[in-house]
Amino acid sequence: MYKMICQTTGWGGQPVRAHGGSSSSSSPDEDITAKLIPITTSPRIRVSFSASVSDLLDWKFVPQQREVRVLPGETALAFYTATNNSDKDIIGVATYSVTPAQVAPYFSKIQCFCFEEQRLQAGETVDMPVFFYLDPDLLNDLNMRGVESVVLNYTFFKARYDDQK
Amino acid sequence: MSTFGSPGALPNTKPTPPQRGSFPLDHDGECKDVMMSYLSCIKKVKGVNQDECRQLAKSYLGCRMDHNLMAKDDFKNLGFKEDKTPSQAGANTNGVKGELQW
């Protein structure tokens, strides 16, 4: 599972989970549910949304809300909408980035539309949700002091082998 | 790779896959109405992710579950408090059930 791989290798040697890896003690579900408690003593953090599309992909792809303001630990839903403006079915694949960089380890996506190929028929429009939360551990990270805004960007690319279609 | 030696070196932001994978696309727009309600709510409150809109988010995810567009799960595992639906108009407040004092 991706989660186990990411927990062991992490980024540049740093574990993905900011706090100690207690992955053996409780089930992963319990670990995550424990993080899903909104920290009401924290100010809300603004998460704004941007979208881009590779030049090779004839899709329109936009966020459906300018921003959401979330508490750490509070799950939130956001939407993007994609339209295939071409006359052919196209398969796209999205990746994302989070800025500023120090937020990235705390940006936890429960479910979204990234990494898997998404096929849109010619002319089709479809809504793409992202369900996420900011890990409350960010409140213990000195690098996160003063971070009030986060930008989530998704970029859609054409799936490489789709050229023949 | 040497850094400046600061304890909190900026991590490389390698994207990670989502915990529960990818949402199937709602090609037929089965949950579009709930989505539109949610988006109107968010616009109205200028993005503040509080109860009113979160209830709609919960409904949207519930819609997806009902239409096989999302694996069914307890809402508390998705960060939503369980609703203890309050009883109607104080019916149970005194615990004397079944006794109608006219």
C-alpha cells in the first residue's frame, strides 16, 4: 500500500508522519481518526485552489471555489471541474503540489482524483472532488509558525500512451 | 546532501497518493445537486468550513456512497461528528414514556 511505503521512505529521509512512528501500536484507521478532530483553539488556515493544464491537453480545468478556511484536523471538501474541449476521448492524469513547501507534509488527502487516469469523453464535463485535512501536528512545527495560507495546485497532463487515440 | 545545518530543512515536496485512493468520476452527475448546494454554501460563508457547509459536504459524500461512487464508511472515520439526532420537541426529556397526561 502506498501509505506504508511512504511512511518508511518519506521525503529525503524524513518520515511523512511528523510525530513518532507508532504505526505498529494502533491500526492505521485509528491513527487517522485521532487526527480528524478540529483544533478549535487554532486560527483557521486559508487553503486556496489553483489549476493548470499541460499545453498538450485540450481540457478546461478550474477550481470551483476560491478558498476554504479550515481548522487543523477539520476535513474539508473542494471541487475542480474539467471539460474535455476536444472532439476525441482523452485520458488525463493529475498531480498536485502544495505551497509553501513546509505545509506539504501536513496536507493530507483522504481522497481525490489525482494519480489515476481519468478518461473524459469528447466534450464531457465532470466534477472532481478533493477531500482533505491539515494534520494537527502542524501546530507543533516551528516551521509552520506564521503560515496562514496554503495553495493547492492541481495540474492535468495527457496520459502518455493516449497519443494513438 | 549537506544543508545549512538547520534542523528544519525544507522537505522535498514529493506528492503522495491519497489515503483512500481516487474518487471514481461522477460521469452522470448523480451527486451534482448536492455539490452545487455545497459550493453555494461555501461561497456564502466565504470559505469558512463550518458546520453548515460541512453538513452538505457530508451529504455529498453520502450521496457518493449511495451511488457506488465511494466506498461506504462511517462518517466519524471521515472527520464528521456522529449526529445524535435530538428527539422531537422534548418528548423524552422526563423519561416518562408512554404516559400521556391530558
